[in-house]
Amino acid sequence: MEQTRMILVRPKYEGTPCGDLTQTVSCNMQSCDKDCELSEWSEWNKCSKACGRGSKKRRKAVVEAAVGRGKCPSSRSWKRLRYRSCNKQKCVESLVKPMVCQSTVDIILVLDSSGSTRAKGWEQTKKFAKAFTKALEGDGTDAQLSIISFSGPVSWKKVKACTGPDTSGLDMESDCEVKMAAHFTKDMEQLRSVIDGLDWMAGLTLTSTALEMAASEIPLGRRGVPKVVVMVTDGRPTKRLATFPAARKVRKQAKLIFGAVKLSRRPLQDMRRWATKPSKENVFNIKDYSSLDTVKMVDNFIADICETVGK
């Protein structure tokens, strides 16, 4: 640090000369590198699943950021994020009807209608979706459901347009084959009629565009109500790299769950990166469409979505 001063009266004749006009002292002698400071552990949050082994987590926040080359653990490091198991009891199983979600939640169900599903797989997907609606009606339920079905155009020019930064001039259903089948509603009977009317699109797999549409639908839900996006798909996305930011956009607003039907190792690994953590809970590795179309599989999703379930 430096101080300066001015001469107010100069010496005359044999007067004593003025002293130094500047004075410098050292400061901030400590190293410029400093590790960040973390808060104490937060309380454990609520269990992620109602039954069937879920997890709780707690975090440490950054109180003071790192300086210079100082280090700071990432938000996913074990130094800042811890998990522990909870609700280890088995879910009550039934071969006739799924469990009932007894929680307040807004859900977006995104269904893959691309060519890889085949006509039979698409019909089984629709049966799963209809069974899913059954779990959202009954005593103690306060759930809303929105439905999106998606495929993709076979024209590469349209694919580029549908996954580009500006889709304002496009009709998402006719140009991109991504359909907002139903906005949020509690009328499950109406939704079952909507599902019955969904056609098999049999095109490519614009997973990223479907997730973008889901991200746009999330703010239309009820304020302060937990949001969950469930995507059921069997194909590797046509635009794989575009899917990463689209999934991140969804995760910032909602819990993102995948039903991965008969996927190979590489696309399954991608899906685990896209889903909300811990991915072992939020990515269901489903053997085939026959396994999807079961009450047990609906129960698996409902236990992961709802804090409380009933018969």
C-alpha cells in the first residue's frame, strides 16, 4: 500500500528540508491460493422412494469460494454429497391393479413412438401408459399427468431444424413428429381416451426435442408442487449430443426418470448420465416391452415418483 503527501510550505533560507513524500508498506502477504470453505452437513432429505429401497441425501454448501489455485470439491463429491438407504421394505405387489400414488405431484409421461418400437411394442407402451393412469386415481391421490409422444422426421433437413436453436417456425407435431398429446390434467379417464388415440409414428428418435417439450410443459404445472418427467424409450437418440443439454434443462426443474427398454450398454450408460441421481434408482433397465406392460413395472415407477403409496 502506498501513501502520498503534498508540500504545503516549502523551506526557505536554511529551513529544514521536507521529508519523504511517499510511504510504502507491504500487505496481503499470505498466499493467493486458498481452498474453499464448506458449511456443516444439511439434514437428511426425504426418502426418494416410498418402498423397494430408496435413498436419502444430505449436502454441504460452499460458504466461501476457493481463491487462486485453491481447491473445492465438486457438488457430486463424497465430501459434499452423501447418500444412505431408506424404505427398504418391499412394495405391496398385486397382479391385478397397480399401487395408488397418495402424493401431490405433477408428472409428464413421455412415450417413444419411433420405428424401433415396432407396432406391437407401441401397443404395449400404450397399455403401460393406461395402467400408469390407474395409479393416479383413488383415495388420497392429488396427481396431475401430462402426456407427450415422440418420434422424428425421416428427412435429415427437418431433423436439423427440429433440433436447432430456433424452432419457432415449425409445427412440432407435423414437422418434428413430437406431439403434446395432453397438458396437465387430473381427468385420468380422459387421458386413457387420449392414449387410445395415439398413432404409431414409426420415424426416427428425437429424444432431445421431446425433452425440450417436456421442459416447456413443466412451468405449466402447479406452483410449489414436485415435478417428475418419466420417459419410456428403446432407442438411441438420433441427435445424441443434443440430448445432454436437453436432459440438463429438465433436471433443473424436475426429477427425470427413464424406462430403458431393451437397450444395449452404450445408450444405457448415456441414459444414466441424463437421469436424476442416483441413476440406479431413476433408470429402469427393462428387458422388453412385455416386461414393461406389467403391473409390477408400473409399481416400480410409482414407488420412485410418490412419497406415499397405497393399495
